[in-house]
Amino acid sequence: MIFRAAAAWLAAIDGDIEHMTALATARSARDCLLLVEIAGRVARITLNRPDKRNAINDSLLDEMRAFFEHVPEGVRVVVMHGAGGHYSSGLDLAEQTEREPAEVMRHSRNWHELMDRIQLSGVPVISVMTGAVMGGGLEIATSTHVRIAEPSVRYRLPEGKRGIFVGGGATVRVGRILGPDRMTEMMLTGREYDAESGQALGLSHYLVGEGEGLAKAQELAEGIADNASLVNYLIIQSIARINDMSRSDGLYAESLSAALSQSGPDAKEGLRAFLEKRKPRFS
């Protein structure tokens, strides 16, 4: 098992291994904004601002971006959760300074870039959601591929009650799950959904007992990691893009994805395993 502060990955990118080691050693786990834990094929990343209900500031945003831009070699699934009982309460408004419209737009686009990176990096990401999943926290969660909720979860888009509009991708990702009508009502009224309601609406895929989220995530991660890596990549890349295409373009893209998946060694191994009545062993 490898455990490091996510900030250390930034140093590793530049090849400064000594600095990376010193940085990881110098900063205690309590002080790190993003914790990275690797066990075999699964990486667990933890948003680590429990005193702020894991509200996202620019520094945490940068550490998340650094991780997803350079997912460690050999990692086939990422599990993401929050420390201290909350997934994330969203943008840290306490650290926001007054910005000109152009600066606000650039900040929003930085969020969009990270959400796209999480969704389309090619590595499946599982969210374990607890407590607050609000505003930007809900935007992050809906950019991940599998979402597990514990009973403590509370979903909100509070921006409309704070005099601001969402800027991290909610109109695209949350709106497609809930539908524009329900998202409009959610923002206008400040409505809060609990874990059971969110499950019924599609905000989570699994609803588990209190404290059971990480174990369920690990179980799912191991199963996903057993899939052919190319197929996982195509599932992540193709389905989201086909959803944005016309019917005919989407069907064509589906055929291309099928051709890529069915003509390589993994497809041959899958067929052999089926005929031999065993579990496939993909590369």
C-alpha cells in the first residue's frame, strides 16, 4: 500500500523524487488537502478538509487536477470520498474574493476542465458519498461513474439561495440526471434530498448502510478492475460522447467502439474463457 499527499504528485511530475519524498514526509495526513492511497490496482483519494466539510478551494482543486492528469501507472480504478463524514459541501465561499466577470468565467472553466478530466480520464471513478453532497460537491460526484450513498447523505444545490448560479457543470451533469425541470425547482427552492430520494432520482447507483460505503466501493472496484482495460476506456469515453451526438452519429460511433473492442487480444481471451467455462484473464 502506498500513501502520499496528492501535492507530492506535482513534484513527481517534474521528476524531483527527493522533493516529493520530503514533501510527503513533512506534511502529516491531517494537513494534506488530498490524500492518495494505492493498493494494487485501486487508488483511494480522500478530500481532506473535514473542518470545512471538505469544501473545495483552489488549492484542493489543483491537487485533484494533478492527480487526474497523471493517474499513477497500474491504477485501474479510483475510489473517491471525503474525510470527517462529508463528501463535499461544494465551493469554499469563505475563501472567495471579489472577481471581475472574466475572472469568474475562467474560474468556472477551470472547474469544467477538472470535471471533464475526472469523467473522461479513461479510469473508472467510484464516489462514496456521505453527509453533505452539495453544490460543487454534487458536481464532482456526478462527474464520477459509480456513486454509492450512505444514509447520512444530503443533496442540495444551494447556489440559487446565495445569489449565484452554478458554475462547475451542474446544468449538464446534474441536469441530465434529474432533468431540467426538477433541477430548476431544486435551485429555486433550495430543496434538499435525502439518500433515499437521491437513489430514486438517480443521484446514486447504490444505497448502503452506515459505514458500508468504502467496503462496497472496494468490492465494485475489484470487479471493474477485472474488466478489459480497453473496454473500460470505451465505456467511459464513448457513452458520454454518444449522448451528445445525433442518432445516426451515435450509432456510427457505437460501431467504431465495437470494432475496437472485438478485434483485439482481450476479445479472444473473453471468447476462450467463455468456451472453457472460466473467468477471463484480461491484460
